[in-house]
Amino acid sequence: MATKWDPLVLKYQRQSQHEMAAIAALRRLLSETEQNREKVMERQQNLRAQLTSQNQCDIGEWRVLKAFLADLDVLRNQCEGRIVECREEIRMALEAHAKTDALVQKYEHLQSQTVEKV
């Protein structure tokens, strides 16, 4: 039996599904960004080990390696900044989803009460 709450229940259920999909996408992005940061940190360690082991490098090679290390530092910092942003976006999305979920439960309850009355 159709009630006046059916459209609201459907609306907020769809919104809840969209929010969950967005949260899943944010979590994937966070995971990928963390993996990228780990790869950058690994590469930095390898280059630093090369710098310490290659005492016989000419000055040009040292400059290239130092410049590359500086670029990797910038990249790592960008990854860390994006990780913080992703975590904040996930937190906000979870809060919004909790509100939507509460609305779904509210309207489902009102819907079931209307059906029980009839």
C-alpha cells in the first residue's frame, strides 16, 4: 500500500546510496594516495642510499640526485597533504551520511506506522 512517506523514503534511500558510493570512492583515493606516498618514500630512501654509497660521483651527478630528491620531497608533501584532505572529506561525508541515514529511518518508521494504522 502506498503512503505519503514513500517518495521521501525512496529519495533519501537513493541519496544514502550515492553518499555510500562517494565514500567508497574517497576511500579508494585515500588508499591510492597512501600507496603513492609509500612509493615516493621508498624511492627517496634508495636515492639517499645511492648518495651515501657513491662518494666518487662527479658534481653534476650529485646535483641531479639532489634535485631529484628535492622533487620527491615536494611530491611526498603533496601526497601527505592530499591524505589529510581525503581523511577530512571522508569524515564529513560520513557525518552527512549519518544524517541521511537518520532521515531514512525516520521516514521508514512513519511509513510503517501509516501502514499499521490502515
